[in-house]
Amino acid sequence: MRHSWKAYTSLALILLVAFGARLAFAWDQERKIPAAALATAPFAQEAGNIAYSLASGKGFSNPFRRETGPTAWLTPVYPLLVAATFKFFGIFTVPSFFFLVFLNILFSTAVCIPIFHVGKRVANLAVAAAAAWLWALFPGAIVIPFEWIWDTSLSALLAATLLWATLQLPDSNRVRDWCGYGLLWGFTLMTNPSLGSLLPFLLGWAAYRARKPGTAVASTGSVPWLNKSALALGLAILCCVPWTIRNFVAFYRLVPLRSNFPLELYIGNNENYDDQHPRFPGPITKERETLRYLRMGETAFMDEERRKATTFIVSHPRVELILFAERFAAFWTGLPDALQNFLATDSRLVRTLMLCALFSGMGALAGIAVLVRRRSDYTFPLAAYPVVFPFLYYITHTSLRYRHPIDPVVLLLTAIAAQEVWCIVRPRKIQPQTASEAST
């Protein structure tokens, strides 16, 4: 029994299993796909196209592999990583694809580390191990490193690491730690700006906790907690300044991080969804909008998309409420029209992904309820992930991978709920009667 417990709670074993599961899936899938497809198809999207432009000496530009000039479609970290891979292993080659998949697998596997330590801090060793095992074997986390040459797996690692750092930060009186926290946020914003929606909540919680009596920061007057919080925020913003300046020089306007939000907004809020045919596909597609982008250029195109999306939202309030509800359901089930798609598909993998998405979402809600009932000090930062982060996708559009950055925290909350259920339903040992009790 003791050996089983040691194996169950061994972070090294969990990491090994997580790495093996992801590697095995990648190996199985690559045998089914021709080498020519592996060398090109995974890069036929914005990250791959911008990386191609960088590796070809044309700068951060051309998100559709056409000469359209500078772009701020994505923030620079992942395209630069792909471009560096192209430099070493060749542009659109099988070795480049395998190297990036291997990196994604490492990123995804490493998520087990922060989630394990957060679980120990928030609950106990059993919950920590359960959360790490759930992530190690979570189908979405196994599939995505191979399926998407994108920042998705890296974003999951950053999101989990930020939570770990946030929970530890109030206990530290060292300026170096607060600076490191700010730099971590800066790198995250340059990788996946959507995680920035969590910044005010996580940093605000850390600052609030740091000012409470008894913490390391509150007990010293050398550098007040407010100054340290401001320092962390300032460094996070400072990391983004060079990129923002570059965008201003390229477009003669303020583009702090990314430029493509108007398009994403219009894709989810357009005439396809009006009162006459709210569910049937119409003539407006991402492909059609891409052709308009190629013709108009990035700045004019995004201005037009913003105007059209805003006009539709304002003029169709009832439809917007319906769309919001449908996107909410799609975010937590994995696909729009979940029941129809679940019954229609003949893919066991798709059904497994949908079921895991649904039940983990329900588990996260139950986990938040458990933390609220326990009056846990960590309820707020953990709940921010499933409550705050999805709103961007509730108002635009969603897919299974958009939720992936917060899945580690979702699974941690599920593990917390599972332990609570176990404590309620497990049979209690019957205590043996004493002699006096038996005589009565």
C-alpha cells in the first residue's frame, strides 16, 4: 500500500507517463500522414506564415503568405520560435515539424509541475497528484501538442506557472521575486495576450494578500506592498513597449499587442446569424474575409471589420444573447451544437474529447463551490481562470483549443471536487465495540 501511494504521488512518474502518452500519440499519428503533408500542412496558418516571412528575411509580415506587408496579427514569441526552427531545420520540412511537436510535448508535460505544487498548496498531496495525473492523461492535452503548431501548449504552461507564482508571491519580501513575476507576465502577454484578462485579478489578489498582517511584505516597511505590485505591473507593461512601438511605426496607430480582434469579433457576430437564419451558414466566412484582407491591407480591413461587427451587435441584441449562450455551451463542451455533433460523429476521439471537456467543466464548477464552502483563501485566483478567461470567446467565437490554456486549472478544480465527493461517499470504518458498550 505504501509503495502504491509513493507511485501515485511521484511527480517524476507522472511526468514520465505524461511525456510517454504525448509521444506515443504523435508517433501513432505521424505514421498515418504522408511526409509531404507533415512538412507543409501544419504551417499553413498565421503562425507558420509569419515565421516563413521571418526566416525568409521579410520581417514580421505576410500572415497569409502573400505580400501584404507588416502585421500585428500575432504577438512575436511563437512566430519567432517557429522562425528559429526553420533556420536550423529548414523551412517547411519534416524535421522542423517534429522539433516543434517535441517542444510542444515538453511544454505540455511540464504543466504537471506547477499544477502539482499548486494542488499541494491549495489542498493536499492527494489532490496535487490527482490534478497532475488528470493533466497527464487528459485527451485534449495529449492531442493538441501534435495537432497544433501554435502557442497553445506553451500558453497552458504559462497559465499554470502564473497561478503557481501568484500563490507564492505574497509570502515573498524580495523585490527580485516581484520583478520576476512582472517579467513572467510580460513574456506571457507577448505569447498569448488573451491570458492578459487574468492579470488584474491575479496581481490584485497577490497585492491584497501581501498587505494582510503577518505576511512577509506587510511586516516590513522597506518597500511597501503597493510599490512592489506597481513594480511587477510596470515590468509587465515594459516588456510590451518595444512591440507596441514597432506596431506604431508600422501602422501609424496604437496597437498594443494584436490587431486581429475586429476580425475575430466579426466572424462570430455577422449577418449569418440574423433573425431570419440564425443557425445556417451564409456567405460570410473566414475565407472570404481573408480575400478582403489581401485586397485592402491590414489597417483598413480591421477598421472595416470593427465597424461591421459593432453595427451588427448593436442592431441585434436578442440574437447576441442567443449567440452568447451558444458560445458558452460550445466553450465547455468542445464543439457548437454539442449534442448533434456528438451523435453525428463516428470518431471515438472526438466523442472522448467532448465528454472530457464537458465533465471537466462541470468538475471545475463543483471545485469552485467546494472552495467557497471551505472559505479557502485561494478561491479567487483559481476561480478567475474558468470565470474570467472565457469571456473573450463568449463574445467572439470558440473552439476546443481556445480553452486549452486554462484546462490545467480546470482539472485542478475537478480534482478538488472529486476529493470532496470521495470524502462524503467513502464507507466509514466500523469501530469495534468496547466491553462496556457490548454489555449495555
